[in-house]
Amino acid sequence: MLDNLIHIAVLLLVPPLLPGVIAKTKAWFAGRDGPPLFQPYYDIAKCLRRGWVVSETTTWIFLAGPVVTLAATLLAGLMVPLGRAHAPIAFTGDLVLFAYLFGLARFFTTSAALDTGSAFEGMGAAREVTFACLSEPALFFAFLVLAKISGAFSLTPMLHAPTVAFSAGIAAPLILILIGLFIVLLAETCRIPVDDPNTHLELTMIHEAMVLDHSGPLFGIILYAAAMKMLVLGTLVLQVLVPFLPGRDVLRGPLFLVLLVALAVLIGGVESVMARLKMRHVPYLLVGALLFCGFGFILLIR
Amino acid sequence: MGVSGVTGYLFPSRSAIGQRVVAVLMTCGSAVGLSGCLLSFTGRWALPCALDHAWSLPGCRFAVGLDALSAVFLLPVFVLPALGAWYGLAYWRAASHPANARRLGAAYGALAGAMALVVIARDGVLFLIAWEAMALAAYFAATVEDDSKEVRRAGWIYLVATHAGTLCLLAFFAGWRHATGSFMLEAAPGMPVATAAPLFVLALCGFGFKAGLMPAHVWLPGAHANAPSHVSAVMSGVMLKMGIYGIVRAVALLPVGDVWWGGALLVIGAISCVGGIAFAIGQRDIKRLLAYSSIENVGIIALGLGLALTGRAADRGDWVVLGLCGALLHVWNHGLFKGLLFLNAGALIHATGTRDMEVMGGLAKRAPRMMMLFAVGAVAICALPPFNGFVSEWLLYAGFFCAVGVKGAGELPAVSLAAVALAMTGALAVACFVNMLGRVYLGAPRSETCRHMHEPEALMLWPMVLLAGGCVGVGFFPAAVMMPLEAAAAQWGRAGVVLPGMVRALPFGRLSTACCALAALAAALAFLLNRTGRACGVRVGPTWDCGYARTTARMQYSASSFGDSVVGLASFLLWPRRCRTALRGLFPRASSFKGLVPDTILDRLVLPAFRASDRFLPRLRVMQQGRTHVYVFYILVIMIVLLLWGGAGSH
């Protein structure tokens, strides 16, 4: 019970810290001071207090976009184990629900983008659904590898298995899916090299282009849900990474949070040293992720 | 049910009463059948039961029977056509279509009746008669508008394809008779696998044409697009499943085969589901899009069958149960959401008079209820929680993840790769249906046609509401519908392999709870948002278009441009045609761009092959004299040859 409460508290409170850490890292790379670490919290709080503007072309779908996205992300967040504790929701087959909840969020986010009738938002939505066609199979390849290692069909045992059942034989497949999952994480959370949240041209964006018309609390919810998605998918990556770290047996509750922050620093580092890929080159990167995960699977069942 | 439409001819051609009588008769027939199905599901009516009479037809008995498998496939036959008949009252009014309303009623009823007979037939010849009746009734129902060239062409392609399938089935039943000594469809576990394998291939080809599995899907998009919408709904939601039924039944009759049987179905299923949905994204005709999506769904069903078949060969009861239950549930689910979407598309066409998605847009403002229903269908068909499509795909995923646990190398762990194909299909389906929802209902109206849009009348709305209710109900409470499916799986799988209670052990309760939690979370958030909105104020303004002042509806991202990024990814498969005029000079003239995704198999393979054969086959016309005695002479010659051949064989 206490574990569950801690899980929910972390899931609700920590997410906005991650974009803050990323921004701070990027500022450090660029030799600036950067915004305060807790800036995303202030932003979200400010958004939630405001009124909002809706376009006259929109329907209820426009509001359903952020609402369903946050609900789905929250539910998915309750299914991944943070650290060594069990997830609050765990049952046979929960990983399919986990993956498809993100699909549901994508359905409503992109529909809400099309609801405004703006060309830029349509463009962003088209890119989002296209890239998902490659990142979703990659995710399932990684799940197959984890299912093979753990012999289970539920996220909690599957994500604990790399640490619990670590052996030299599974190291190579794990490294391969780790790379694949990290690329999926970058793509799904709209980071460089797939998407640049800070560019000033709507033409070149994916996620930010889709939410151009959302304002006030709607935009606050979107920011919050995006940060939460980063935490959830980041947890997925970390659970595969943990066996390769020294002292993997002590990585429980608080230390896991440190790892999350370290992952955010890593993402910030990637963002600082790389430029965004050309839009037509992004599929190559995602196909790369798919291949990494696929080879991991083949190594394991050979 | 089968003859319900004939009564329409007792009334004048413009008579609404005649049409109503036909619909009432259809409903009565369906209600009787439906109550039978439900009685058998609840266990009040013990299965199997059979009826066997001698018949004046030589070599054939009038044998019909009902078992758990038939009951599962009968349910959609009794639901969708009856709903469609009521829908048809408003969609195809006798008063506005006096020339063909009666013909449509007759063919539609015959189609439903023939499908019911296909499912319960227990004799090969009776099955073939029902099968052919179904094919022809569907032809006449789909081509009611035969004054249009496009409709005639689609009907012609359908007729050729369905008879190519029937040809394989003739060979199948002939082989069956040869192997078992009778036309009766009774399990023949003693048959050697070497004899059974060619029969399996014949059944797969023959039924594959009807089911619309990928290389044999050529008839499907045209026929579905050009039929009246409630006929499309029945063809897609029920008739394609007759092909699936045929495969399931044939495999149940044949002995346990090799692993490659299941492998073949898995490969065909994966090609159909990924290919079908990729083609769907490239379409701009709303009904062609739905037709291609039917190919995708049939592919998903085939994946489940492949898993079950592999499980049967490898003695894995859990694969059989999960694969077959997933496939059969998807048969029901596809009937529900595809029926809903086709009826919805029909109402759109009825109101706007066009099937082209590029001229629609912003229809949600004029028909919010239609949009709501469409959104339910779209979420369900993308297999997203909390609606019904998710449950059947979840069962399939569970099966594929079981497969990954198999020890050792070899072909068995490869079965789990189907999970990746299914994941890709899911993501593509989201792309496809978001595009459709966005282009048709959301955004700003793209043309004058949209102004005629209105909510459909109650007769058209209620069938959709019932189907949407089914989608939601199955999604939230999947445990309620699993019992008949489990019974069918137990009957289909070998005794001893399928353990009772395997399905009940699955965590459907948790799944329901999670879905309810999702709905509750979303509702709570919406409530909070609504309160904040009232407190802080909501203003309405124009769409933000990045400072550009004169935006028009035509500047929206169109369906083709939305789909183009996905079509580009899959261009090795789709071979899209693009025509554009080149821009020249500093002040180029008006330019245009046109993108089209033709059917690769039909337009680039089958039709050219037919055209080529057109050049050579006329030489055979010398045999066709048009004189009866010449044909009788041919028969005589062939019989003599056969006699001699048979005589030589017996010595």
C-alpha cells in the first residue's frame, strides 16, 4: 500500500522536473544560466489559472485531446514499476493496454489538431502518426525480448527481469533493445534529433505544431502529460539499463529518482550536441530503432 | 429471411408499405434465429443438434446442423442484415428508387438467408448451393445501380473473383468426396496428412477469395464501394466472415496438420493486415477506404487462426484458445464497428451526394450525433481501449506472447513476430482513421457540398446507435461474451489439448476495471476543466495560423497530404501514382498535383494479365459454333474419352 502511494506521488509530482533538468543541462552546455530548475512547474501552474481561447471551427474533440491524453498517460504510468517496487496496476497482458493507451492518446491528440483546421497542425499530426508506425513495432520487439527473458506477460516481472535474471547470455540483446528504446523515447517525447520543441518555425515541428491552438489549462495539461510520458517511457529505458550499472542491487526508491534525473541530463546532452534531423531522415532513425530491437530478439531466440 | 424480399414484389414499385413488410419479415426471421443462438449460448439448448433428410437431388442429403462454431458465425448473420434492412428503408426509399428498390430487397433478403444456410449446411453439395446463392445474391444486391459503368465493372470483377474461388471449392469438395467417400461434412481424423494438405490449400484459396485475404482481395474494394451502403455493411461485416467460417470449418474437419498450415495463414494474415491498412490510407473514396480496412481486419482474424492452427499442430492448447477466441471475437467485433462505419458513411453519402472525402470537412458542426457515432467506431476499429476492438487484439497479443516462451530455436518462436505485425497495423490504423475523422467531420467545410449535410433520420440513426452500443458494451465487459467463444474453441481444438476454464482464467475483470478507470479519469478531468473554464472564461476566436491573415478552408491539410507521409513510407508496396505539372520561371502559372493509390494487384497484375489473355483466347472461338448439336457432340466425345480413361485406370 505504501509502495503504491509512493508510486502515485512520484508519478504525479516528479514529471515536470525532467524538462526542467533538460533545460538546465542545455543551458549549461551553452554556457548560460538558464531558467530555474522548477520553471516547468511555474509554467504549468500559470497555465492552469488562465482562461482559454478556442477556435470557432472546433468541437468537443478539441477538448478531448488533452483530457484523454492525460488520463491515458496517467493510467499507463500506473502500470510501469518504478525501481524495484511493484506497479499499482499489474495483470497478465497489461503491456498491451500500456502500449495501446499511448495509441489512444495519439488518436485524440492528432484528432484535436485536425479539429482546428490549421495546415500546420495537420502537418504535425501527419508526422506524429507516421513516425508512430515505426516506433510502435520497435516497442513491441523490445517487449518480446523482455517477455522471453522473464517468461512473463506483464510489465512488472518483465521490467524486473533484466536485473533479477541478469546473465552474460542476455547482455547483448539487452544492449540492443536499450538503444532501440532510447531512440523510441526520444521520438515519442519529441526531443532532438526527431523533433525540436524550441524551434521558431511551426513548419519544422511535430508535437508543438499540433498544439498551437491549445491555450490556458488545456496547454497546461498537455505540458504536464508530455512530461509524464517522458517519466513513464524513461522508466522503461532505465529498467533495461539498470543491470549494466554498478551497484544494481541498491537501486531502490530514492536512487531510482536520481537515475531519472541522470537520464534527463543525458537527453539534455544529446539535445546539446546534435541538430535535428531533416524530416525525411527521421524514418531512417526509427527504422534503426526497429532493427536494433529486432536483432535483439533474433539474438535471443537463435 | 431468405424469401422476405420476394414479398416486396406483391406491392407496387413505389410502395413504402411493401418495403416495410420486407423489413418486418427480415426482422422476424432474424429474431427467431437470434433467440435460437442466444438459447444455445446460455446452455438452455444443448449443442450440437442436426437435421438430416434424404433429398431428391442425387448424391446429396439435406443435412443441416448447429454446433458451437456455427452459432458463433450465425450471430452476426442475424444482427447486421436486420439492422441494415431498417436502415435501408430510409436510405433506399422505394419512392425515390422505384426501378430497383424491390430487386434490392429481394437480393438482400436472399443474401442473408443464404449466409445462414452456408453456416448450418452439413453436406458438401448443399453447402455449395448455399455458397453460390450467397455469391449471386450479393452480386445482385451490390449492382442495383447497374446503369453506372463503374458499378457494372465492379460487379463483373466480383463475379469473376467469386467464381475463381468457387472453382477451388468445387475441387476441394471433389477431393473431400474422394478421400472420405461421401459429401457429408463430418470430421475425418483418420485421413493421412499427405491427402489433407492439398485439400487445405484448396480450401484456403477458395475461401480466401471470399474472405478477401490479400492477394485474392481484388474484387473487394470496388464491390464494397459501389454497393448501397447497408449492402456494403452486410458484405463487409458478415459475408467476408463466411470465407473465414469456411477456413475454420474445413480445418476442423481435416486431421491435425503440419505446422506450416498455421504458418501460411500467419504470413497471409500479416500481409493482409499491414497491406490492407496501408492501401486504405491512400484512398480518398470513403467507402473504398473502409473496404481496404476490411482486408486489414480479415488479416487480423487470419493471424488468430494461424496461431490456433499452429497451436493445434504443436499441441499447445493455450495458443488454440487464445488464437481462436481472439479471431472469433474479432469476427463479431468487425461486424459491429465496420457495420457502424459503413452505415455512417452511407448517411454521409445520402446527405452530401459524394463519396469523395476531399470535398467534405467540418461536418461535425452540422451532424454532431453522426460524428459521435463515427468517433466510437473509429476508436473501436483502431483497437484502442476501452472499446471492443482492443479486447480481441489483446487476446491475440496474449497468444503471440505465449509463443515467445517456447524453448529452443526453430519456427515456433517465430510465431510471436506476428505481434510486431499487429503493432504496426495498429499504428497504421490510427493514422488511417484519424485522417478520416479529421477530413470528414473536423476542421472547416471544404466545399459547397457540405452545406447539404444534416443529421440522418431516426431509421438510419438507430441501427448505428445499437451497433455503437455493442462496441462499447463488449469493450467494457468482455467477460460477458467469452462463453460461446470458449465453447467454439473447445469444439474446434482437439479434446485434451484445450482445457476447460482456460479463458475464464484470463484477467478480464482487471481489463474491465482498467477501462472503467480510464473512463472515470477522463470524465473527472473533463469536469474539472469545465469548471475552470466557467470560472476563468473561454473566448472563441479564429484558428491561429501563425500570423497569416487570409486563411481559407482550402488551405487545410487535405486527406491526401495527410496520408502522403505514410504512403511515402510504404511506397515500395503501394506504388502511388503522382502527377504534377512542373513549375517554371519566376512567375509560374497555376500548377496542380494529383496523387492516386491504385490497387497494385488488380491494376498492375490481374487486369494486364486479362488483357494479354484477350489477345490469345479468341483463337479458341472456333470451338464455339452456337449450334446445340455441336455442343452435345462435345459432351459425347468427352464422355467416351472419360470412359476409356476410366477403363484403362481400372485394369
